[in-house]
Amino acid sequence: MSININLSGKTALITGATRGIGRAIADEFIEANAQVILTGTSQSEIDQLNSENENKAIKWLMADFSTSDNIKLFIDKLKNMEPIDICVNNAGINIIKPLIEVSNEEYQRIMSVNLSAPFSIVRSLIPNMKKQNYGRIVNIASIWSEISKTGRSLYTTSKTGLVGFTRSIAVENSGDNILVNAVSPGFTLTELTKQSLTKNEMKELSRQIPMGRFAEPNEIAKTVLFLCSDLNTYITGQNITVDGGFTLV
């Protein structure tokens, strides 16, 4: 039996939606009839997407979350748009290197994109969600908020902070029918993954996953869609790990 999710009448903000998991989330929401506001970091790409788009329910915005000034500019843009019912903070970056090689600039950049931007965006949206007594927020974290390995001090710190933020605002706002969760994807078969890993490396990693394969982007996206839909009436403050069992072994 299939369950159809209908988000008609809902406006969703999805950051980092031009490719990978973010694009898959956007596709699921569009299919569910949501009105969507989608972001990407390249102005030329955003301009092209807007020029090619014939669906009035889709709006693309350029957003660079790497500095506090840029985050403020984006928040100001949102103030002039329709009220947002659903927020998916997907935009994120990764810097892999030993702690002693990490520069202050790299630290500030990854914290700005991965943690400060979701913090500021959610803070700006909460008042209206409270007013309408409805909101759904999903922050895209990572399995590296649950486990870690060499070279991931920056990424793990930012994503663990994002999970903590998720739990805190869930407790603060649950009485206003605002449900807040995190989704932590494991290894996912995005274009970036295919470009970054050789076939042998992917095969070796697959052996370490109990399900024996990487996730498809739409498997992550469908989890997000459920959490943001009216089918979810009671799940809040959770970090849903979607990793084929990787973090269990």
C-alpha cells in the first residue's frame, strides 16, 4: 500500500537544493505539491534555474552562508516572502584535515554554514510558526554527529552542535505544534560521492554497511518528507539516522 503525502497549501524552505540530497528533497516536496523556496550558492546557476523554471510554485534564491553578513542578507530576503511552514536546513560543507592544520578561517566558515545559518534561519521563522500554531523543521546532520574518525573534528563538531540545537528548539516549541527533528544520512550515492570515491573504495565501504550498499538520495529525502508532513504528529527532538546500519557495527 502506498501513502500519498500532500503538502498543498504549505510553503517549504530547503537550503542547499541544487544537487545531491538537497535536490532529492526538493523533488519530493515538489511532487507533494508544496510551494518551495530553494537555495544554491552560485548566482549564475540560480539565474539559469529561474529562467528555465515554468512552475510558479518553485522559487530559487542565491544564498552563501559562509559569513554572518551573508546570513543576515538571506534572512532579510525571507522577510519579504510568503510565510514559511516548513524548513529543511540542508546546506552544508565539509573540511577534512587534522585539527592542528585547521585554520581559524576554516573553522569560522564551516561553523557559519553548518550551524550559524540553521540557527539564524530557524530563529527568524519561529515567531510566525508560533503565530500560526504550526511548523515543521528538519536539520540535516550526519552520521559523523554519532561517530567520528581522523580528520573530521570540524565537521563532527558542527553537526553534533546541529543535533543539540535541534533537541533544544524541539523542547522549546513543541507546545506550539512545531516539530523539530534532525536526519543524519550515512554514505549516500550522490554525484559528489561518485566523483570523490573510486569504484573500489565504494565497494569496500559498502562491505562495512550491514545493508551492503550506499543510500540513494531519495531514501534520505523520503524520510525528510515524512517528518515534515501531517503524517508526523508526535515525533520531535529526534535524530533519525539513515545509514543502512553503519553506525551499529
